Amino acid sequence: MKTIDEIQNEIIGDFEMYSDWADKYEYIIDMGKELKPISGALKIEDNIIKGCQSRVWLIADYENGKLNFQADSDAIITKGLVGMLTKVLSGHSPKEIAESNLFFMEKIGLQEHLSPTRANGLLAMIKQMKTYGLAYMTKEKMI
Amino acid sequence: MKTIDEIQNEIIGDFEMYSDWADKYEYIIDMGKELKPISGALKIEDNIIKGCQSRVWLIADYENGKLNFQADSDAIITKGLVGMLTKVLSGHSPKEIAESNLFFMEKIGLQEHLSPTRANGLLAMIKQMKTYGLAYMTKEKMI
Amino acid sequence: MNSANNDIIQSIPFDVDKIRAQFPILNIQVNNKPLVYLDNGASTQKPNSVIETTNFYYSNQYSNIHRGVHKLSQIGTDLYEKTRLNFQHFINATTPSEIIFTKGTTHGINTIAYTYGRKYLQKGDEILISGMEHHSNIVPWQIVCEIYGAILKVVPIEQNGTISLEKFKTLLSPKTKLVAMTYISNSLGTINPIKEIIDLSHQNGSHILVDAAQAIHHLPIDVQELDCDFLVFSGHKMYGPTGTGILYGKEALLDALPPFEGGGDMIKEVRFDKTTFNDLPFKFEAGTPNIAGIIGLNAALDFIKEIGLPQIMAHDKQLLDYCHQQLGEIDGIRFFGTSQEKAGVVSFLINEIHPYDIGVILDNLGIAIRTGHHCTQPVMDFYNIPGTCRASFGIYNTMEEIDVLTNGLKRAVKMLS
Amino acid sequence: MNSANNDIIQSIPFDVDKIRAQFPILNIQVNNKPLVYLDNGASTQKPNSVIETTNFYYSNQYSNIHRGVHKLSQIGTDLYEKTRLNFQHFINATTPSEIIFTKGTTHGINTIAYTYGRKYLQKGDEILISGMEHHSNIVPWQIVCEIYGAILKVVPIEQNGTISLEKFKTLLSPKTKLVAMTYISNSLGTINPIKEIIDLSHQNGSHILVDAAQAIHHLPIDVQELDCDFLVFSGHKMYGPTGTGILYGKEALLDALPPFEGGGDMIKEVRFDKTTFNDLPFKFEAGTPNIAGIIGLNAALDFIKEIGLPQIMAHDKQLLDYCHQQLGEIDGIRFFGTSQEKAGVVSFLINEIHPYDIGVILDNLGIAIRTGHHCTQPVMDFYNIPGTCRASFGIYNTMEEIDVLTNGLKRAVKMLS
Ligand SMILES: Cc1ncc(COP(=O)(O)O)c(C=O)c1O
Ligand SMILES: Cc1ncc(COP(=O)(O)O)c(C=O)c1O
């Protein structure tokens, strides 16, 4: 299993061949299309992260010391971005997730999507993922 | 008896010799000092015209078809200015006063004191004098 | 690539290039593409005259106004009051006292909501609004209705984004104290039959507030002819500075209302046992106002007057027609707001594509449109959609820019499908 | 002519000329004399950086903010929020949510008065203020006291323009819900012992609002150390644009208060049956804000930070001492406000001369001071005077300007006596 940073570097590598914004976005959109959608039954209020414009659903599963994420969005670009984020963070330990440093968005020139004032719910989603990490770290310690 | 315009022209003539602002203001201040103050008993709420900063008292007397004004102010410059205004308008018929065109303030370069936003109550006083003129015109017609 | 129809371009009633040259921002590049600014419903850009007036004021004339004896204070006060007179004449108010400077439309509506509520609203009274109101013409009424136990009634919108006068009539009741209605919808473009709405309100004995945020720079407004009781708009949507706005009210009504905010300038005399309030318009202008903004706003109004509202309307109409025509050719496009009487606002969705996605792609092409609910969530709920894409036009927009938009949209659809 | 004491000039803790060069207005002539601007208590002049930031923003970056997906909207939002962070750190607020942008001090106080009143005030409750408050910290409380049947109590001032903590204590009662007090008096210069006042208020179980309009650019303020519940100030008095201000409030308290104005940006979801409000700080920022103003305000804060508050305080103190000393030599002068702890405000009268007359003469000499009640009529009533002449200092004032003032006053006295 690759580390969080290795996966990030892989994505950065993928993006190096794209000089054009359109190529980058096509990659993200494809990512969004491929991402397995969350079933309607799970798209409940508890799992939603509201941006003003696009909405994000996030589900976390803890199994064998690892956290797995499923995410979805009603906007395809947001969905592609959450897909990249789950790809980077899923399957790692709560500690690794809580302490992760997500640098790939900036490196591939998409940091604007993480602006706190962006209306897509993405930053709130990252916070939520890390909060899950922290919460399960604490749980683990209590066991 | 001189007309309102003749008196105005006289004042303008007086001011022609003053090239300096200070001379002008000394003239006005002297005017203020010479003006007979209104007695305390008459400085009542009814006769007051409130500017934000300086206050003006105005009394009108009608006699033999003429209106006579007495004015006073707590600020000496304002008092000098009201003194000039009563000098120009006092002793004329209500009609002449109501229809007068006061051009001398601008000609002597003091129109700023008549700005509607000036806090000295002067513009309100001129309005009040003309209102007296109008009121007595109407009264005369009714007799 | 479609090229703009030449006939239409030539009939534009003024020289758009000359106008564009007055807006420095129109020369910038966004994401390495020339800016195509089609977000004028949210806010308009500023001409040089506005920028420079503010600039000059701060550099050569600035001080606090009202009650200062010194020259700078006098100059500022005179300029500030000149703006008031300019607006008085522009909307044909009876006296300058009827022109209150505010922070913007929202602030103007809240001023009336709070003071009207305090003076007139009682338990069971009704406020009537429409289903297409901007949040700023909904939430203040919800707040004061809650405070005073009044009830908010809503005239629903029709499928084409208009309201039916018949339905409006049935909702007017003896309990309707006040009607608050937009002249032009910011998300649908609908121009409401405001004169009829005002007359019907008055026949019912109700007061009426008109939200003219989208109308003031699009249609000639004569408040005496309209006979509305209150009318509000923002400076920043009419090519003026941010933080400025106007609240018009009939003098007798404004006189009858209690003051809203307390503070400097709105008082006659302050004593701890009894404070008396200043005359209009100052009664409603508490504290140091946005002096530089209001002085800059005068330049914005002069700019509009110089071009002329009939010319602006004609230009707006041409852009609107051309935009409808061009975008109409895109497969799967749905327009929201298809009223006959419509201003330069085009709201749409394409197939199932989320408006956010379209907004992001267009942004990468240098095209600024707005996506989302446009502060009219009830409109989105009515159509059961998450939001729309909205292109909205200004004085400086061109037919070519609509071509750029059309092509951008086609590209976005291709990428996103 | 007196010339300024050279020792004092040399100990000015920064290069005043270099600062003056940043203020374009300081080069103008007023009535054919170089401008001597001593009306900083009413409002301060703007440095180039503030003027140019606004200018650049309108010319290259403008659009409406929040919720726009396009680049310009993002840039504007980022700049706007950057100002918030800058102020958060400047006054050491716990989170950016505690920094609310307002139109100014007056607007900030009214925001708290209305919402605090609605939430907490009941018949018989008391609000405690001081006898030296600005009208903006009197009238809003009078209005909400009238609405909710509460009672306004006043700590009287002493002859030297201070308030006695003993008297303050006796006026605190179990009914005192909130204390509203100025940090620095705008008409007397008094610096109140605000930390003691805050602690005493809290010991009494009262909330406290601090009016920092005259303090923010004079004293270092740490809201966590002060532990005040609310603190308000204006941008235009701290070298920033008009129409801007800050309301600080403790997060838990602001959360507990109902919203004030309703409109765009302050909502989470708007439904006709139920609207939910946005989180802080947006809950209190209804409608399009003064975007350009707030962005310009950031440059003003940077300007102040660059010079440094200790330097500013030292400069202010030197001007104050020198001014007292020089004016003190004028026959018949009376100073109002002679507290030990005093900021750069000098209020005075000379013999029986009306302040208006002095203002007019000084204006003709190019000297801008303020005359009148300075929006503190109760202070004038206390001293039984119609008003005062007030010279108040800014970063750019010099010892030589105080000499010009002194000579101007001597001339005025001669002319007017
Ligand atoms: C102490 C004090 N409080 C409040 C205010 C009101 O500020 P603004 O007019 O900017 O709202 C002022 C300004 O004169 C002031 O000096
Ligand atoms: C119809 C309408 N009403 C009210 C508003 C609110 O205006 P502001 O945000 O300037 O207060 C807007 C602006 O979007 C609008 O379009």
C-alpha cells in the first residue's frame, strides 16, 4: 500500500503532462464520472456537506485499523475532486489521515477549489475527513 | 428711503476696498458689535432660529406698511451677518421683502455662509424674513 | 464560430467601444483570456469617472461632513448633498428630504421593515411579497413578522416566471398592511407590472415598497407617477461604489416612522431625559455616512444620464434577444424566466449539468457568469432545481461577448457530458 | 512667531515628513494657505496606499463577492476575508468569526443595541453608559430602552472630564444588563480606565460594549486581555475609507444573538415557512457589503501597523503636551478635559468668544478644527457651554502646525475681542 504522499506524487505526475487547463479538467471530470456514486439511501442529511452551490456526501468506514471513504457530489467537477481526495486518503490509518498534509491540489494548480470562500464544500470535506481521522485515533486509544 | 437693491449695492461698494479676507471679517465683526442686541426677555423659544452651532434670534414688527427686523446671534460673525441682512431688508414693504433677491452676500464673497449645510442658521433666517414678508402681504390684502 | 449578426450590432444605440474604453477593468485578462463580464446582475463594473471622483475626493477634498465650519467639511457636505439633489431629480421625488442614503438595497429594506414594523405592525397583520423576491426582500419581513406577530403572505410565481395579477388581488386582504415587491427579478429577469401592483395595493389601503435594485439603471423611474410609498436600490449595481444605496420614501410617511439607527447627525438635541430627532432626510442617516461612496455615486448617475436610459434599454433588449436566440440553439437548454416583459438577465440550465460545473469551465475561458440560487432560493425550489447559470448584461457588453459565451457553453457541454 | 521646540521635534519617533508625503491632501491650499488639518477626531485623511488599493481593486479586480465561482469573485472574496484576518490578529480576537464588518461605529452599536435588546432586555432592566458618550453610544440605547421598557442610567462626568469608578460602582445594579462605554472621549480626550470598567461590569454580571472609535488607532487593543464582550470602531477614523467599520463580539454571545438585518449572505436557507441563518460572521453581514471599502481598510491597517502603535502613541503625546503648553499661554483660555490619561484631543474656549467665530477665522487661515458639540451634547450641557473648539491630532501632524494653530488663535482672539 502506497503512502498518502506517494499517491499525491503520483497524481502530480499524472498532471505534469497537461499543459492546458482543459486537459486537467477533463482528467478531473473523468475521475468524477468513474467515481462510484453513493446510493440514494445513504445520501441522507447526516452525510451531507453543504457548499452554497454544489453539495458533497461523505461516508467513512473503519475496518482493521484503516479508514475508507466514499464520496459523491451533485456537480461533476466537485465529484472528480472528491474522488481524488478519497483516492489519496482512503485506506490509511486514522493517524495518517489526521496528520496528512495535502499538497497535491496546489501542485497541480487547482488550489483555488480549496479556497475557504469557494462555494463547493470541498474544504469542509477535507476538514470532515481529518475529523474522522482524529475521532478514530481517539477511539483506538480508548480500546 | 433707499431700495433693497440700492442698500445691497452700497454694501458691495463698501467691500470693494477690502482685498483681504481679514478686512472683510473685521467689517462684519464691527457690524456685529454695533448691532443692538435683542433683550433677554425677547430671546424666547418662539424667536429663535437654531443652527447647529450658532443661534439666531429674529423679531419682526409691522408698522405703517413696513416691516422692521431686529436680529441677534450668540456668535459675533453670525451677528454681523444678520446685522447686514436686517440693514438690507428692514424698513421695506412686505412685498418688497418677499420678492427681494439677495445678491450681495455672493458679490462680497461670503456666499459660503449661506450654504444650506452651514450650521449657522443664516439661511433659515432669510427664509424666515421672507416668510414674514409673505405673511404680511396676505394680511394686507385681507384688510 | 457564429459571428454576431451585423445588423443588430449596427443598430446598437451608442458606441459601445467608447463606453468600454471608460471601464479600465474591461482590459484585463482572466485565466489568460480577455475578460467577458456577464455578472452584472450581481454587480456592475465602475467607469473611470466614478473611480476618479472618489480618488480626487480623497486626495484633495476629504474630511467629515455636516456641521464642520471649515472649508473641507463644507466642500464635502456640498458634494454629498449634490448627489441627493441629482437623485431627487432622477427619480422625480418631491423634495430632497425623500432621498435617504443607505448602505444598499438590503439596508434600505431593513430600515423600512424595522421602523414600519414598530409603527404599524400588529398581531395578525399581513405583509405581502412575491415568490420571486431576493432574500433581501424576504428575510427582513420574516424577522419583523416574527417580532410583531404579523404574517408573511406570498404571491406564487407562474411557470414562465411572472406573477398573476389575479392571484395578487386574491391575496390582498384588509389585513395587508404593506406589499413589498421587486420591479425586476434578479434571477428571472421578469419586469413586473409594478404600476398595476402599486395601484391595486393602494386601492386595498396597503402601503407598497418597490425593490428597484435591478430596475434603477434599466428603466426610467418616476416615483410620483408610480406613486409607490417606498423605493430602494443599491449604488454598486448602477456603476457606482460599493456600500451605497438609496431609500426613497414619501415625506409624510417617512416623517411618521420612528428613526431606525440612532447616532450622530440624526438628532436635533440629545438629552438623557429626552432626545429629539432631526428632520428628514437626516433622521434616517445615523453616523458618519459613506461620504466618498456617495460622492462617487453622483458620477455614476451622471454617467447613466449621459448615455440615457432609453439607449440603455434598447441596448439591453438587443443583447437579451440575441442571447436568447444564440443560446436557444444549444441542445437541451432550458430557460427560466420567459416573461414577455424582461430585462437583460438570462437564467438557464443545460441537460442535467450542474450549474457549478458550467461556471467553472466558463471561468477558465475568462467568462464571468453567476451560478447558484442568486439569493432567490424560493425560485429554485419552485422549479425544483439546485440553481441556474445566469448571464446578465451591462452597458458595456457586446454581441461578440454573447458569441464568446455561446461558444464557451458549447465547449462546456462537450467537456461535461 | 513661536517656533517649535527643537528638542521635542527631534524626539518624534518617526519621520513625519515621510509620513506626510504619503498623504496627497496635505499638499493642498485652503483659502490660499497650506492646509493645517487638525480635525482628526472627526475623521482622518487617507494615505496613498488606501486610495490606490481601492483604485486598483475597482480598475482590475472588481466584482461582487461570496458565492461567485468566477475568478474576480474569488479574488474579491479573498481580499475581503484577508482584511478580516488582519483585524482578527490586530485586536487578538479568538476567531475570524468574531470580526463583523459594519458601516461604522454607529452601525455596530445599533446592531448590538437592537439584537441584544431583542434577546435580553425586559421591562425595568438597565443599560449603563457614561456622561461623555458620543451620541452614537447614547441614542441607540435610548431607542431600545423605549422599545423594551428598559432604563438608561448614566455615570456623570467630573469637572476634569473623567468618570469616577466609585460612582460607576454605585450605579451598577443587579438590573444592569449591559454597560456601554467609550474607551477614549472624542470631545474631551479622556482615556477611560476601561480594563477596570470591564472587570467591574463582569463582576456585576453585566455585559459590556466598548466604543473604541477614538482608541483603535491610538492604543494597542487586545480583546482577549480586555475581556470586553463587544468592541466597535470605524474605518474612516483610522486612515481608512468611509462606510467601513468593525464590530467585535465574543463568539458565544454573537451566536446567541438574533440576526439584525435580513438579506443576502446572512442566510443558510431561505424558505417561506422557515429560514435558517448563516454562521458567524456572515449572520451579521446582510447584503452586498462595502467591498472596496473593506479592501481599502486593510491597507489602512497595514499602514498603522507599519508605523507601530507605540510610535503613534508617543507622537500623539508629544503633540498633546506641546499643544497644551502653547495654547495655555493664550489669555482667557479654558481647557475642557484635563484628565491625566488623555489622547490627542484638545477642547477649549477662549473668554466669551463663541467657538463658531473662532472656527470661521481659523478656516480663513487654512486651519481646520472642529467647533460645536462634537456629537456629545450632554458634555456641553454639563459644562453649560454651547460647544468647544477642538483640535485633534493625526499621525501626520507636526509641532509647526501647532504653532500655526497657536498664532491663528491669537489672531482670532484679537479680531473677535
Ligand atoms: C467616540 C465615538 N463614538 C462613536 C462615533 C461615531 O462614529 P461613526 O460616525 O463613524 O459611526 C465617533 C465618531 O465621531 C466617536 O468619536
Ligand atoms: C432584486 C434585488 N433585490 C435586492 C438585492 C440586494 O442588494 P444589495 O446586496 O446591494 O443590498 C439585489 C442584489 O442582488 C437584487 O438583485
